[in-house]
Amino acid sequence: MSLTSDPPLDKAAGSGAEREDYSALKVVPVRNPWRWAAVAVTAVLVAQFAHGLITNPGWEWDVFADFFTTRTILKAVWITIQLTFYGTALGFALGIVLAFMRLSRSPFLKSVAFTYIWAFRSIPLIVQLLFWFNLTYLYKRLDFGIPFGPGFFSFDTAGLVGAMSAAVLGLALHQAAYAAEIVRGGVLAVDGGQLEAAAALGIPRLRQLRKIVLPQAMRSILPNAANEVISLFKGTSIVSVMAIGELFYQAQVIYGRNGRVVPLLMVATVWYIILTTVLSIAQYYVERRFSRGATR
């Protein structure tokens, strides 16, 4: 029996031979025939769709080209952008307030915020828009003064709330309910231990929120917020029930006159795709900025 730790010569030689045998093996990649079959079927379907899109005369691409950049359509695109911008800005401003009301320690503020979110998420957007559009039916005049007392000055609601302002108001109040939950979820995603450490260091609460909470919460807020903005942008088409000249409404008006339904719908569709793509690119760069230093 050997007292050393050296292996016997025959075993060492055998292990070397085995290593030589393994190195001589041929590596064969895993074959995925069903994957290639799925790729082939999908490619054929995409090619058929593209071929029909180009060759089918029913699409009437000449009519599409005539109306795509007309003054009426461009003006409608601008109105759609305005509705999206104002609805998003006002909606998220109010949503941030509601989110922190729900996160507050006051039972009254939490109850008010919860009731607002519950109500505006429950009522369909089209009902809200029509309600604000017909506000003058309930309130002929708005008085400002002492609560339950005399008013100092007043406004006529017929001139105050027009179609465009009613649309912005309805979109913003509806958006605020969803924005509040998005912001609240982002704030709750931040580790509470960081706030405890900041409080122990004597950092003021406002500075904690601005320098510690929000920069980290934005990583969770941005993807959902961007989805809501894109949904609101496409959802502006619903204000066509108020006869506002946004993109979808103008497309309806034009094809109602000339009967070219499909090409006018494609005009609206392509504009929606272009603007949604722009929003998606902006989302990518904003997310990249706020994800600096984070492990992905």
C-alpha cells in the first residue's frame, strides 16, 4: 500500500486517455425542427399580409396619400396632441396629490383619495366626458365666496366649460385616478429602510422625498406611466362624441362625405402609429436616464 497521495501510474495514464477521448468527441448543436417550422409558417403569413397590403386595390393608397398631410388632418393631429398633453399634465399632477393622500397617516385624506380613485375608475370615460360636457344642465353659474354664505363673484358655466375644456377636464380627472395608483405603487416599491436611515441622519422629509424616494420610485413608475400616456393618446378618439375635431373625428367626417372609409381609417391609423412610436422612443430614453446605476 502506498503512503503517498500520488495516483498510480496506470490510473493517471487512464485519466489522460479519457481526457483525450472527450476532446475527440464531436459537438453537435441541438436541433429544433418545430421552431424552424414555426418560423417558416410565420414568415409565410407575414409575406402574404404584406403582399395583400400592397397589391389589394381596396386599400386605395392613392386616396391615403392625398389625405395624409392635408391641412384638416394635420390640424386634427395637433388637437389630439394638445388633448394628450393637457390630460397627462393635469392628470398626473392631481394623481401625485392623490397618491400621497393615500399614503398619508390621516384617515380622512386616505378615505377621500380612495373614494375618488374608486369612483373615477368605476365610471366609463365616455360617461364622464358627456357629464362634463353637460355641466350647465346642473349648474348654470358658479359662485366664489364664503362657503355656504354669500358669493363675491361668479361665472356663467355656459361660457366657462366648452367642448374642448370639458374634454380636457374629463380626460385629466379620469387619468388622475390611474396615475395615483401608479405613483403610489412606485413609492411603496422603495425600501423603507432608506427612509429610516435618512431620518436618522436628520434629512428633512421633503428632501427625503425629492432626493431619495422619487429618483428610485421613477424606475417603477415610468413603464406604467408611459403605458397610461399612450392609452390616453389613443383614448382621445372617444371625445369624437363631443364633436371635437381630433384625428378620428375628422377622419369620420371626411369619409362620411366621400365614402372612402378604409383609406381614411388608415390615415388615422398611421398617424396614431407614428405618434405612439415617438412616445415609445421618448419613454426609452427617459427610462435609461433614471435606471443609471441600477442593476438590470
